[in-house]
Amino acid sequence: MKNLEQFKSILSTQSVSYNQGLMISKIKSELKKLKNVTFYEHNENIYVTKKTYKTDFVPCIVSHMDTVHAITSNLSCLQVADNITGFNRLTMKQVGIGGDDKVGIFICLQCLEYFDNCKVVFFSNEEIGCYGSYDAKMKFFSNCSFVLQCDRKGNKDFVINASGVELSTDEFQNTIISTLQNYGYVFADGGMTDVMALKQNGLKICTANISCGYYNPHQSCEYINIIDVENCRNMVFELFNQFGNIQFLHAEKPKPYKYKFDKNEFLSYSTDKDKINFCDNCTNEVEISSDIDDYFCTHCMMYGKEIKEFVYNY
């Protein structure tokens, strides 16, 4: 892999939700090495523009800087054949390396190095409910062709629907499908991540989330396959090259996501205290009890009160 040492350096930089300082510093250090790059930080999000010559539209890619893994002083980045995992030198045990979403961070930096014109955003606190992307400065994306994100496990999913939120048009999908097939990707449904939050914020262009080669995310047995990372990066490069000067509009308001459940099955175990309500975040149907103040959404993995603190009406 080209820039393998840079990749390992990013994987070795630890970051967890609410404590992303080391990763923010690392990214800024990498950005300062690049020519024609300007960036600024707002509420722990980093907005980057690379402009070498004038053009109407530029491709955009985003990632998030936090992981779910606790910071430790004993983390090593261990490569075995084409796989990389985390290793604790003190306990001599495998630990999570944070491929979700350090792989995405690496691909973002690669795009900034390779392309003359593009935009990148590094979002904060995605793992606890997309805090950073729900707080995004949406005008930043006004001249973008499309917005991609590499923040999904595996090596073949090109997500066009995230938790019921439509991410792109049929026109966009038909335009890029042959490119995806060349790299072994297929259209798929996925879960909550930053590009979904951007659509809920009113992003009026096509977007997608892409499998990028990490496996067993959020677990101590997590690992990253270098070949799959390269394949994802190369496909993103080709999408930028082929379609980065075309703006793919998608102004349709996202449709609320409603979890389909069996009413009879629900009634068979519900009590007279149970009610059905909708999550303020994803509009998933959730169970709420009258003797507590809030609910827990199994889709967002968040409590109702926490959700209400950062979700915007749209």
C-alpha cells in the first residue's frame, strides 16, 4: 500500500468520543504538509478546502474522528500479512484499533494529497449520535458535486439508504454503477452516520456511505484489511476523477423512517402502561413506559433526552 506508514500512524493515534484532541492535532499536522490547502475548525469539526484552479463544482468526502475504544498508553499497531489490528503491549491481548473511522480519515487525507480541487470535513463525535455532523456548517457543501463517506464495515456496500433516509437519486446511481461494479461494490442499505445527518440537515446533493475494509467494528477483535482499504480508496479516486466536476442534485426531503413491527405480536406482551412513540432522531418506533421520563431507541442506541439535545427539526 502506498502511504502505509501514514496509515499506521493514523491508526496509532487514539481518539474516543468527547476526547478527540490527539486526532485533531494529528489531522492538522497532516494538513499543514499539503499545498493549496486551507482549513478551519468549528466546534471540533475540521473543514478543509483544496483549490488549485477555478472550477464550478468540487467532489467532497467526509469522515469522523472519534472511535468507541478507550484511550490506552499501551496500544500498538500490529500487521499480520495484509491485516492490521490493535495490540496491548501490557496485557498481550488484541484490542480495537478504531478502523471505524480511521480508515475514512486516511482516505480523506489521500484525496487531499492526490486531487487539485476537493473538499473534506472531519466530523466530531459521530459514535454518540452524529453530534458533529448535525452541527455542520451546511453552506460549506454548496459547490460540492457529491459527498462521500467511507465509514462502513466490509468491502462491497455502497449505501444509498441510511436508516430510511434516501441518500441519492436513481440518476446518480445509474451514472456510477459501472464504476462500482469494477471494484466489486453493490448498492445497499445502511445505518446512521454523518452523511445521513447531512441529508437530515437539508443537504441538496447526492451522498453515500462506503464499505472501506474494516471488520468487527467496536470490538476488541477488530481488524483492517489493507487490500480492501486500497480498493475502496481507488474507487473513490475514480469517482472523483470521472464525476467530480458534475453536481448531482438531490433535494427531496428525507422520508421519516418507521420501523415495521407486528402489531399483534406487540399486543401479546404489552401492558396497559406501555405506549408506542417515535424516536425524535430517526423516527423509529420505540416503546415508552409511563413510569419513566424518557425512552431508549434501539436503532440510534440513545436515550430520548440525549437525542433531543442535538437533533434539529427538518
